[in-house]
Amino acid sequence: MPELVPIRYGRMAVSPFTFYRGAALIMASDLSVTPVSGVTVQLCGDAHLSNFGLFGSPERRMLFDINDFDETLPGPWEWDVKRLAASFEILGRERGFTPAQRQDIVRDGVREYRDRIRQAAGMPTLDAWYDQLEADTLMRLVHDEVQVRQLGRRDARKAERIVSEAYTRDSTRVLARRAGRVGGDLRIMPDPPLIVPIEDLARPGSAWEDPAPLIKKLLASYRRTLGRHGHPLEEFRYVHAARKVVGVGSVGTRCYILLLVGRDETDPLFLQVKEAQPSVLERFLPRSTYKQHGERVVAGQRLMQAATDIFLGWQRISGLDGVTRDYYVRQFQDWKGSLETDRLQPGAASVYSRVCAATLARAHARWGDRIAISSYLGKSDAFEQAIARFASAYADQNERDHQALVEAIRTGRLPAEAGV
């Protein structure tokens, strides 16, 4: 969407770290000319550290897992490992960590990946598939690290606060923050250009001038992708929709939030309807076998995540401009929690690197050949040393790429809107 591109570039220009978040395509291109191990897994495709976090399972347990699958596709397992490792090196530079500290953080994470893959290789099949990281287990790990002084008590309190706050992030909270009354009706409140009500986007005389009937039909079609008889969606009715700008790499693609209510207006449900374009990996790997990219995202997420949102589905929509595009649908904020990277200290970064790497190993082990990966990695530290060198070299390249973007904005070759 041309009017949102300056926001994307503005966010990417802030620092090498924010640039990296929006540069999945650039890294996929760089990785495509490197040697590969020959072992294929279901890739996240954008496994940087900001795409991991807390969320609620259908059984109402708090889990830690990968939470972004826009680029998911089968491919070389090491591409995810390299993207995750480089993200920690780049973050360490932004936080002012020493080279030795950054190397330790990256090596600790990659070693954890190797150890977890080896554990998974020895598991019975169903144990490997059912493996998951609950918030309670995560907090026990945090307190164990306090005991060995890898973390301070302040770090532990921060982790406890993140988990506690995640439990409050649900549709009721979004309703209080984002909705209000307009002419007596419940509506998502505008905050342009980041939140724009759908009626303000529709052209007069177009099919979307009165969006409610169309959205109700689309919700009925989306319902069929949820794959179960009797679903809570059936108890909700549509109220309102708005376009919402999210993230860094996703800025410029179409994303909407939908407000529905159940028994009354104190029983809200917010859904996110997010455009699903071809994975950036498809330029360099075999194309997806799914004809619909929303289904590609949903299928990849179900393969990789330990538990999946019961509202996760897909849809193909003829949009406001008359062009048909693919989308996937999920709950908007369901016990969501994430790390505050701007205050991360080396000890906490090392623990978080290990947690993310363990989570990635669990996801790869579900569908990929965990025995082959474990055999490839072996028992020595050669792999973590090699990936640490790669992460440092790639962080150098990322800084050059970021500077090229900043220069293109400065000279007017690219538009950018700062602070949005």
C-alpha cells in the first residue's frame, strides 16, 4: 500500500536492529547462495528474536513459542538458526555489549539448539510432537538462573511482570483501549494513519461502501476453515472493522482488526485479518504447495507451534480496490507477551537466546528429520563457533545495508515517515 511504505522505511531506518526486522527478504537472498546441509524442515522463515513470545493456548495455558509465520515454508533448517543468531548479535551491538559478550550470547543459544535437537532425536515420536514450553517452566528456569547468578533478581522481577501482564492482554483490554461510542454505536476508534475505520477507506459507490454485509459473508466463509463442528465463533456477531498498521516488516501489507461481540457488548472478540503474500523464501526455494497463501501460513503455524489459536483460519478476499488477495485470520492479542529488548543486559540476553533457540529446535523437530540434524551437529562446539562467526559477519553486512537505506532516504530516493 503506497501510502504506508514511508512508515515502513521510517521504522526500518531507526537502527540496524529495526532494519533487520524488516529485512527478511534481503537475508533470504543472501542465504540462498550459501551451502546448505540438505535437511529440510518447516521453516519459520523470519526467526529473529522479536518473533518469539508468550500467548494463550486453547486449553488456557500460557506458552512460549514462535509467534510469526508470514514467511513459513519448507527449507534448510540452518536458515532459521542463522537468522535467529544474527538477531542476537545485532541486538547486542545496539545494547553496547562487548564483542566477547555478544559471542557468548550467540554461542549459548546455538549450543542450546544443538542440545535440544539431540534430546528430541532420542524422544519417542509423540513426545517430540507434544513437547512445549509453558510459562511456569520458563519462570522456573529464570529463578534457577538467578541462583547461579546468570540473572539478577531485577531480571527475574521483570520476567514475572511480563508474564503477569500477558494474562491481561485480551479482547476486553483491546475494547477498553481501542473502542468507543460513535452515534450510540460501538466502534473501533480512529488513530490515523495507524488505525483507520473501514468506512473511511471505501470508495463511494463501491461494494465496500456498506461493508457489514460483505464482512458477514466473509466471516461465514472463514468459519469453514476452522475445521470443527461447533465453534465459539458462531456465538459472536460482527460489529466493526478498521485497518491497522502492525510491526515493521508487515507495514505496507493489508491488515485489519474486526470487532465482534458475544452475549452483549461486555463480551468482545477481536480478530486480526492479515494479508498473506508469497513467502520471501519462495524466490529461492520451491514454491508453496498451497494455492492460497493464507492456508500456507496456517498450515506452517500448525506444524511448528506446540498449540494453535482456535480462531486460526484463512480467507481469500476481493478488497477495497477490487483486487483479490489472500489473508489469514487469528485472534488479536490473546495473552500476548514479549521481551523488552531495549533494556536487556548480557546475562538476560544469554538466557533469552537459549530459550528462543530451544523453542526453535522443538519446532524444527516436529516435522523435520531431528535425527539427521542431530547427527549433522554432532557433540563438539564446531557448529556454535561457526554460527557465531557468521552472525558477526552478517551483522557487519546488516549495518552496511541499513546505512544504504538511511542514505537513500536522506537523498530522497526513498520516502520515509519518522516516529510513526
